[in-house]
Amino acid sequence: MERKPMSVPPVIIAGATLVILLIVVATVWRNTLHRPDLRGTWTSVACEQTAGGLGRTLGLKRTYEFTGGEWKTRVDYFAEDTCENPTFSFETKGSYELGDKSEEVEGATHGEFFISSIALTPHIPDAAQVFEQSRCGDAQWEVGVSTEVGGSGCLEVAPKISDCPTIFNLVKRKNNLIYFADNVEGQSLCKTGEWPKELNPAALKKL
């Protein structure tokens, strides 16, 4: 007598499907636990220092804004290391994605920051004159006016977007402080798939 194949009751199929779905959801959830919540505005805790050439040390302050999958940053540069007299500002914006845990830095997460715009704003006539003479951007430079330079780049201050369309950064959040790998001497953030090995020790606080 020929046996008919046993049919699986629909309720068992539905139950198995639900179990598989729960496993997938739990796996995805575990893999995203390390990704910090960046939403909000973050700014430098204190005046930071950077090399200004000719042995000089300049001051800077960073501000990051995150809304959903979009990001915007502004770096204000100062004539001295005490951040008293601003000379120009560097502004970037675009979208971003957080990825895997960093294997290089404990507690940090890989972040890809895609650039759609780069602009500079001179705050003193000397800065405007230097940008003008260096043919940065397509507009005439004016103090206090932001000018797009993503297409042309500008000296060593701003790259062309085509030369650095994505920033490969690290992100680490500790309570209301956040750390990135930008502004660390000797680290390039524009090499595809190459992640920084050191965080900037200067923190940004959430406003």
C-alpha cells in the first residue's frame, strides 16, 4: 500500500516561520547595540589645538549636528591657541552610516560620512584675500559669507569632494561625550576601507 507524504499542519509552519523571524530580528538587534545614538548637536568641550605651520599652534572648535541619517559639521579656526579671534570656518554636510565595531579602538564604531558639500567662511579680510587669490570656489570672497569649495578644493584647507567623497571615521560615545578620529596628526580619513587607529582625545559634549 502506497504511503502518502505527511502534510505539515499550517500552524506548525507558521510557528517555525515566527521562530526564524525572531532569531533574525534578535541577531540584527545584537549587531546594532554598539552603534551610538548621535542625534543632536555636539560641540568641543574646550579650545583644541592644531598645527598651523611655521611652528605655530592654532586653536579650533568643532560642532557636529546629526538629524536622522544626515550630518553637518563646522570647524572654527582661530589665530591663536586660546580660541579668541576666529579667522575662518570649515563646513561640511552629507549623510552617514554607522557600521561594525572597530577592531582598532575599543568601544568605537566605524562610521562612513558621505560628503555632499564643503564650504568655507572667512572671518577676517586676510583669510578672504588668501581664498580669493588661491582661486578657491567660483564666487568673490567676502568676510562673513560662506562659499562652496567642494568642486575646486582650497589649498590644504579643504579637499575636492571628488578626492574625498567619504570620510572613514571612528565614533565613540561615553554618556554625553563623543569622540571622533578627526584632527589627529598623521591619520588620513579618505582612504576607502582603511579605518583610523586612534581617537582624538578631545571630546565633544552634547548641547
